Amino acid sequence: MSVSHAGVPVSSLLEMLAGVADPRRRRGIRHPLVAVLGVAVVATLAGAANYRELGSVAADLPRELLGLLSARFCVKKLRFVAPSAGTLRRVLIAVGADELDAKVGAWLRAHAACDTEEWAIALDGKDLNGSWDGDTPAGAVLGHDPPRAG
């Protein structure tokens, strides 16, 4: 049985994230790694762009969704609680970024509504400024020629 929220299978995300190595020491862990990473992915998909926003969006996630993401259940509050912005920041800095990126990217591709052959990446001109490789702009690889500075 696949558990989902708003049509997206949360259980498949957790299965994908379960393979990420936990860089934390055992002592003092309050939230399972898969829950911290799952909350971070969902908060990012909801528009969080930095650690402070991750914590804010995570705190506002529906308790039902936090439960689906394997968040910690607080007996005193009788509800699931999201990891704090500090916890999200520490874990995301410590975890292997390449491994996490590959797993989340694979999950997104598996659940994308479009054909993976048609995926495009849009980069802001400021991102591409100064990213020329000889005579070829970095954006040319993506089928977009960035404007030349000058």
C-alpha cells in the first residue's frame, strides 16, 4: 500500500531517502534521518529557499503529513513535530550532498508528469555571468545562450 499526500507517494520518497548514510552520532538524535530529509524535501518543494524558510515551512506542515514523513511524535504535545530550522541546517550540511541530490533527483524524475527527455533547466543570467568555457557559454549546453556581459 502506498501512502500519499495530495497525490504524491510519500512512502516512495522515504524509501529513496532510507539509503542515505546518517552522518550524525547516535547520542542526542531526536529525529530520524529519513524524517529530517523528507521534511527538507517537502519544504523545499513548497518554496523554502534557505534554512530559515525551511524551518518555517516545516513548522507549518500539516501534522498528518509530518506523520507520513515519519516525524517524531511528541508525547507531551500529543502530535507529530517537525525538525527545527537548526536541525535541518545541521543535518543538510553534514549529509553527503551528491548522494542526497542523486536520490531526490531520481525520485522527482520518477514522479514527474512530463517525459524526462523534455526536462529543461532555466538559469538566471546572474548565475551564468562569467561562466563561459572558452568560446562556449555554459548555457549553450542547455540550449540557451546567455547574454554576453559588456
